[in-house]
Amino acid sequence: MDFNYINAHSYQFVDAGLLVIKLGFIGIIGALLLGKIVAMSRYFKVPLLSQIGTIYTEISRNTPLLILLFFLYYGFPKVGIMLSSEASAIIGLVFMGGGYMCESFMSGYRAVDKGQMEAGRSLGLNGFSVFRLITFPQSLKYCFASIGANFIFILKETSVLSVVALLDITNVAKDLIGMHYNTSEAMFMLVVSYLIILVPIAIALALIEKFVISNGQD
């Protein structure tokens, strides 16, 4: 292992890592919002929207991100829709992640005791008020672990963004291997880069999960 080589090229992984973090967190926020909207349409059984939401959830969870990125970046231009590399990456992450987030929210909603919702109704609350004041707050302790796992999953999926010509961590490693044939060093920096990004987030999510669950039990 040539640590001088690693030191000389580590700056490239720093720049690529910042790009991965930016795109990953935009994708996570977008997936959270989309998943929340779709989950609410399904939970309230909104005509047409709930059926569309169910179909979307199945498609998004069963379509590999790699295929989706190829479709967005290379397929759309065939019909006159040009998307940049970053736009394709964000749309792909949001589309894929939204389906997983939707299922996480739905699992939380279903886990809330129906007796509490009926109690809210007996107090004169309408359906949305019951959801806002009772169902949603309590559902967080049931679905937070799943949502946190989706955070990590979406960030890990950024490893395939190189297919849309983004200079992400994986692409940097591939370029270094192609130019200098220092495979061990490049792969070492690739693994370490993802560990530096993912491990602190995983620890933070675990701490937040404990806080959410402990508060939910009070």
C-alpha cells in the first residue's frame, strides 16, 4: 500500500465526497417529501391519487437506480428532454427513495393503536385532525428506524451515479485505477470515503432514534 500515493490523491476524494453528500441529501429531502405526500394519499384513500401512489411505490421500489439513471440521462434526450448529470441523479434518487419512504411512513401509520384514533373521533376531531395530532406524532417512533435505514440506503446508492458522468467517489476511483493502476490504493480510498460519510450519519440516526422512542414512551 503506497500511502504517499493516497496522500497525493486524497483531495480528489474530498471533492467527490462533497458532491456525493450534496446530491445525497437533496435526494433524501426530496424522497421524504414525496414519500410523505404519497403515503398520505394512500392513508386517506384519496380517489385516483391513492391508486397512482400504490403503482408508483411498486415501480420505484422494484426499479434499480442504475436502470432509472440510464433512462433519465440517455433515454429522455431521444424525446427532446435534456437533463444535466446532477438533475438526473437527483430525480433518480428522489424517485427511488420516495417509494421506500412511503412504505416507511405507511408502516408507522398502521402501527398506531386504532383505539386512540377512535378516541380522537369521539372528542369531535375530524379525520385530518386525528392524523395530525394523534396518528402522525405517534407513528414516528414506529417508522423512524426504517426512515433512518432509507437515509443510509439512498446515500449508498450514490455509488452508481458515475453512469451519468458525475465525478463522484466511484468515478474518481475508477479514473485513478485507469490512469495509474494503483488498484489497492484507489479501492482503499473509495471504502474509507464512504465510511467517513456513512458512519457518523448512522451514529447520529441511532442517537436520534433512541431520543424519539424514549419520548414516545413517556
